[in-house]
Amino acid sequence: MSDTASGATLRFAIVGAGPAGFYTAEALSAQCPGCRIDIIERLPTPYGLVRSGVAPDHQSTKTIEETFEQIARQPNVQLVGNVEVDRDVSLDELRGFYDAIVLASGSPHDAPLDVPGAHLRGVFGASAFVGWYNAHPDHAGLAPDLDHGGAVIIGNGNVAIDVARVLSKPVDALTTSDIAHHALGALETSGIADTYIVGRRGALDAKFTTAELRELGELDDVVAVADPGQIPGAVGDDLPARERRIKAKNLECLQAFAKADPESKARRIHLRFNSMPVAILGRDRVEGIRFERTTLVDGKVVGDGTTYDIPCGLVVSAIGYRAKAIGGLELSASGDRLVNDEGRIDAQLYVVGWLRRGPSGKIGTNRGDGEAIAERIGQEIAPAGKPGFDGLRQLLMARGVKWTGFSDWKTIEAAEKAAARTGAPRQKFASVADMLGLCAPASQAASA
């Protein structure tokens, strides 16, 4: 219930304007009619990984933004952009303003690559590298050197495929995407002809989806290849039917790659398995990477003592993500989520999305998270006469923090669309200062 006999209104803060945040706002609106919801986002731009994580050449995936815009335009929902928890306002201060707080800020950091040489120039985590070509302000200045002939992506998931595809695709095929302007310029002069996707486990254990894997075999001027000796002839019969079907579809793609002629096209994407990195080679910058061949022993990956090297000038580690300990909250042992009990951290405080369950699932997976937490909040939280945004606004104004609203985002979006290359949907701004310079932030309007 959102109202008591005194007329008090439930006031919620959601920290993070990505899919988990928007789906939670939608569910809270349905669960608690009449409530007020502020979605607090540290950037002036909403949509989280839909904007900065989805591959630029997968524009159809980004149409989910239309759904999120409908949620943002609900009269009880407000976007509060350019405000960061722990920088502009503390978690304890938010507790004083809102009846409940839902943390939905994801797991934004790369898991460390713990091998000698990981500090060398030319080694990047996938979150940072993807952020670079997607114009995320945190990573726009990455400036990777693409003048060497080889690149290696460590990891056997869809992110690894995305990175390999962006590095290998003809630039003409990317000009109609929303890839960052600085990344497109770097790729135009790239010397990378061979990109390797390398995983610790076998081919059937890779976490690729079939659609992503199949796409590798359909690229213009790029051939996907695999070592026939690493590709099995069939999927075992000891698997559940659904898992067996998925693996069989992936195996069909990999078997085709094993038959492909590596010299048939100018660029190659190599899929390698049963290999774990043991050292990055080079003095000041990456010159190669050394792998140890692996086997499975009681389900665990074990090195067999034999190694081989791949020459390269770029290494991208796509081995996982780590969460940020907002407000000093406890992280799980794996470091990729907050410690929680089915989404509840303690009184008033909840968590959804990757920050709750770890980096797994698809965009739509977050809807279920939001619905479950909204139902729990509806059962556990009563309105306490908190000031909500009125209290937050006074604090931000006192600290000189300039926040932005959804109308400011639409101004930024309109400018990005106006600046787009021919055929491209937008040209993203990669600087927060440039974004703020486009519009009068909501804080300025409030204090005028």
C-alpha cells in the first residue's frame, strides 16, 4: 500500500538507470500505486549496458530503450542523472530521504587477469575495451594501439565474440552503427589481421550463444576458423535434452569453422580451446601471450605442462566482472555481487540485477528481479513520511551538484542524432562535460 490514513506516500530511490533499474521502477509502480520513484544515475545518460555494453552493430537489441523511455515518462518516475552515490550523496543520506533504496548499478569492473605481464601496455579488460568503442566516458581515453597484426581475447563468452567481431569487421560495415567516432578512426587504420578467442575449457563448454557464434561465420571479408583436433564429432548423450540441443547447434558452427580455409579471406577469427594464459610477453608493451594447454580432471581445469605462444599487440581479458562496494557494503567472496538474502541487504535496502546475482542472464532476466523485489518491498515497507526528492534536491543544491533530468537526456540524444554519420543512428558524446554543456541541467532550472 502506498498511502496511509495520514496520506503519506511511499518514496523509493533506485541507484542505477540500466535495465535492472528500469524494470524495478516499472514493477514498483505496479506493486505500489501512487508511489514516487527517483532513478539515480551517475552519468547524464540512462540505459546502462544497453547503451555502453551492447555491441554497436547490434542495433536491434537497443530497441529495448523504447520500453525504458515509457517507464521513465511515467508521472511518478523521475531520472536524477549526473549524481553518484558515495561521491555526491552517501547511502546513509539516501536512507534518510527514502522509504526504501534499491541498488541496481551492476558489476562495472573487470575481473583481474592474474598472470605475469598483465600490467603491460596493450592489455585491457573487456569492460574497459567495450566501453572504449561504445563511447563510455570512463573509457573513451583508452587509446588502444591497433597497429600490430594480432589480437587475443581471453574468454569463451559472447563478450569475447563481440570484441573479436568489432576488431575484425570491415570498417564500412560499422559506419552505420553507433560505434564511437574515436574507435571507428582507430579501426580504419588497424593492422589486425588475426584475432584469437581463447578459452580454458573445451569447445562444448564454451558459453557462446548459437546466434552469436553463427554470426562469426557470416561476416564479410572475415573467416572464422578452428582447429579440427579441438572440435569433437558429436555431443554426448549424458546431457539433459535442452542442453544437448544447444550444444549440438554450437557444435555445428564449430565443425564448419574447422573446415574453413584460413587463407580464403583477408582477416581471420581463430577459436582456440583448452588453453589458459600463463604470461603476457613483452618489455614495455604486449608482444605476445603464452598459453598452457589444459585438460579436465574431476571437472576442474588443469594444465598439462605444455605451452605455446601467440604473437599479438593487443590482449583483451573477458573473464568476468567485479562489483563496486557501494557505501562500504560487503561483497561476495567472488567479488561480483553484494552479499544479500534473495535481494534484501537489510532494512530499507535491496539489490537487483548483476549486483544481486552476479553477471549472468540477458537483458530480460532483470525483469524477474525487479518484479520479485517490488513484491517483497510491497510486503515489508510502509510509508514513513520521508521527504524523497525534496530532501535530496536540497542536499545536492547545498553541495553545488548539477543533476540532470530525463528532458536533459533527450536534449543530449537529439544532439547525438543530429551529429550522426550518414546511415548511423547517432554519434555518441564521450565526455560528461560535453553532455552537460548541451543543456541546462535540472539543478540549474531548480535554482533559477
